[in-house]
Amino acid sequence: MIVNAEGIVLRQRKIANNRRMIVLFTRQYGKLSAGTSINERSRSKSALALRPFTHAEYDLFKGRESYSINSAGVLDSYYSIGEDINRYMTAAAFLEYLEKVLDEGAAMPGLFKLSLDFLGSVSVVKSNADTLLYAFIVKSLRMLGVMPEMGCCVNCGKDLEEIQVPRMFSVSSGGVICPDCADIENQGGSALIYKPGFDIINVMRFFESKPLKAFEKIELKKEDAKVVREIIANYTERYLDVDVLRKSDGEG
Ligand SMILES: [Zn+2]
């Protein structure tokens, strides 16, 4: 059966018989792996559509157990990601994040649209690509069903307004936490609680509510960015089992 899909190339690797396996995030079918014998070095229109970051249309043959790519056509290559090391590293972390959090065959059209927005924005940012990635990840959490609790204490339900600012955020419990519950959790010994000098809840809500495009021009203060990175890194590691923010320290 031939199916048509619009997708983003997450990764490619060599397999046997001079073929390659391309991992795609498609709008229609979610993540899927497809084999192809289209030559990487050829300058054909199909070959260009197999490079990481590329947004393209694919004609896929769907066999009983696997897909293979018959032909493809580029919609956007986002070539300017490769012109800047900061953009490139951040976009590579974005691809790795997507590959890990997506399930094969589960369509996520909202996250697909957000991913295209991310690629468009990361292609034009100057120094603040990291902030864009933090915003993308926070936005993705709700779609992936792991959004932290931000409206009340995650453990006792105490209203947000009754908790003194700057509020604490518990990675171990999964959201904002009141001082009483933080004490209890700390006694347990394995708590992972942050008390930043700024209001983490406002920052998280800001990431969630503003369109990604707005983050092309927003840069967090360096010391704040470090804490935000650490919280998101620990949170995604705990709830999604991904650690893409651990590999570089974000100081470059
Ligand atoms: Zn509480």
C-alpha cells in the first residue's frame, strides 16, 4: 500500500545492502522508521529530503512490517540551522528529544505543528537558541501528558495564592509545593526541590503561554537560565526518561 505523509527527519543511519533507515516524525502517523535505497550522495530531489531537520513530503510503501521511502520532496530544508553552531547543537538536542518522547505510530498533530514552529524559529535565532528549546520542551509537556501542577501545591492542594513568593518547585512531586509539604518531602531524603530567586511558576507559565516565535528575541538572565535548565533537565529525565539538556552546559 502506498501512503503519503508529511514529516520531519529525526535521524538516519546505514543499514545492510547499501540501504539507510530514516526515522521520521510525520503529521499523519507520528514517529515511523522507513528504509530507503535512495543514494545519499545523489543530488536528486528525493535525496535532499532525507537529511536531518528537513521537512518534506514522502511517498511511502507500507509493507506488512515496515515502511520504505519511494520518493520525497523537500518543503523546507532549514539550511540556516547548519550555519551557526549554537543553532545546530540546540536543534540536534531537539531532534533527539523528539525521537525519545514519541511513540511509533501515535499521531501527535499538535506537537508536529509546534515542531515546525521550532525549526522555523531556531533557523533565525542569534545567541538564545537554548531559551527557545526550553520553551518548546515546556509546551510539549502538556501534549505528552506530563505537565507539572502549577495551580496549587502538588501534595496538599493549597491554593497558589496562599503560597509565598518565590515559590518552590518539586521535581520529585511534579509541581509547585508549599513550605509545609517541602519540609515533609525533605525529611524523606530523596526530595528534589528548587527554590529559585525568581518565581518559577511565572517562568513556566510564560513558556507555556507565549507563542514560540516570541522566544526568538527573549533571553533569560544567565543565572536564571542555569536554574531553569537544571529544573527542566531533571524534570524531563524523571518523567520522560530523556536527558538531552545534560550534554552541554548551555554556557557556550
Ligand atoms: Zn502543600
